[in-house]
Amino acid sequence: MALADPASCAKGSEDNNPFPDIIELNVGGQVYITRHPTLVSVPGSLLWEMFTQKNARSLARDSKGRFFVDRDGFLFRYILDYMRDQQLVLPEHFPERGRLQREAEYFMLPELVKLLVPKLSEQNSLGDDPCQSDPEELSPGADTARSLSSATAAALPSATSGPAGSEGRRAGFITIGYRGSYTLGRDSQTDAKFRRVARIMVCGKTSLAKEVFGDTLNESRDPDRPPERYTSRYYLKFTFLEQAFDKLADAGFHMVACNSTGTCAFAHEQTDDRIWTSYTEYVFYRE
């Protein structure tokens, strides 16, 4: 009798709906857990079309069986919030409104697109002023410096021309940092055994970091940082330093400094092998 009720419920669910009530989604590498009624709450949307099918096997899945959607995993949380109650609630100084509008168009949510368009137009009409969202960074000479910078950019258009546009050629620093470890034997002639880089961290102004690294920048630890604020919490979705250097070089940055520290974290009693940990930073600058 203990097994009869669950079996009958499962059978009835399969007859009426091929999808479970609780659904796990993998959106661009980010995992979301939600209810099936939430995903079909907006008729005609892409999610409604996906999860009202008669055959759930036609949808893509990841290696763990979660339904996979190849879109921006961090912006999807706002899509899912909208699906819950059809209301748009964004944090202050939200810098990704244009990208969120693109996601809303992809997921076929016309009402959400309408909510995003007026604010996007208003933001663009401000002329992309670089320091409109950071009151704590303002100083008595900030307006003068900003006016001088704008006048210089207007007088020297060639200095700001290029694939990234005038806004993308602003000067600034970006610091790349990573932690590593390696094992070194007692014999100094023995090659050190290095472990792979676990995470590449990015420090600098948010707008510059997003310009250089784009979608490869992981913002999960600091998602609502205004574009003109500084952060040291971003990291990259890949773990190859050369790839980060290529992106910085393509954006016009060049290395101006680097430093590294190392400490012995562990010494093996029998082999005398020592495990060292290190932290390395590379500082890049664009004029």
C-alpha cells in the first residue's frame, strides 16, 4: 500500500503532463529550480512553447539531466522573476538593461520588452555620461575633470577611434590576479610540479572590465555593481592567462607591472617535497 499511491500519482502525472512539477534548468551554466506553472505562465513565450510540448525528450539536457538553455545565465534570474508575477523589479544603477531587453526579446516576452524600452531610451538620452551613478566618487574637481576629458576627446577624435568606439577607449587600469600552488622537491634540479590555475580574478572599473571581457566575465559575486564603480570580486569563466592577456591586448591595454608572493604551505616528512602557494598579479593600463 505504501508504494501504490506514489505509483498511481506518477502515472497520472505522465498522462496529463510529461514534465514534473519541479523543474531544474541549466541556463548558460547557472542552475535554476522552479515550478512548471511558472515556466508556462506567459502563453506564447518561448518557455511556454518549450514546456507545453507533449514530448519532453525533444528538449536539450545537460549531463545531469537538467533542461539546458544556451543563454545568459545571470540575466535569466530577472526573466524568471518576471515569469512569476509579470512585474519588473531591477536593482538601482542596473547596467545591463540593454542586454536584458535582448534576452526578453529572445524569450518572446513582449510586455517585458515594453517595460525595458522606455528606460533604455531615457538612459541613452543622457549621453552616456560616465559618472552619473557614483555619488561617493564625486569630488569638487570631478565636474571640471570630466568636462576637460570630454573636450580632449572631442578635439582628438583619432585617439578614441577604433573597433570599440570612443566610449570603449577610455583610459584606465585592469589588474589580473590568480592563486596557484606548486610542489618543489629537495633536489633543485627537479622541475616544479605546477597545478592548474583555479580562478582568474579581475580588479578595476566595472565598465572597463565588461568592455574587455564581455560575456566571459563572471559577475555572480558582484552582480549589481554600477559601471563607474570599482570592483575586486569579478573573475573569468576561463582559466587560461594567455586568453586574458589576448583580450586585454586586443582592447589596447599593455602590461605595466606585475608581482608575485609565495609561501611554503606544507612540507612532506618523508620526501622533503614542499608545497608552495603563490598569488600573482598583472597590472594593465590603457592610455
